[in-house]
Amino acid sequence: MVKWTPKEEEELLKLYQTGHTQKEMADTLNRSIASVNSKAATPQKAMKR
């Protein structure tokens, strides 16, 4: 499993909160859709770091 950097988590959270699709988030962050799905399912993780 590839770790997410704090900057990537912050960017994912911003994209998630502004209603971007999972494909758009994956493309923006250069991540797989599965990776984004896993992380986006629990956005609170990104906020706690």
C-alpha cells in the first residue's frame, strides 16, 4: 500500500468537499480510483492528521 502524504490528503479532502467525482479526484492526484475510493470513504482520517 502506498502511503498518502499530508498534502495529498488535504487535496483529496478539498476535492471531496467540493463534489468532484472519484475519477476526477484520482486523475488530479494521480492515484487509482480504488485508492481514492478507499481514502474518500473515510475523509475524517485526512482531517485528523
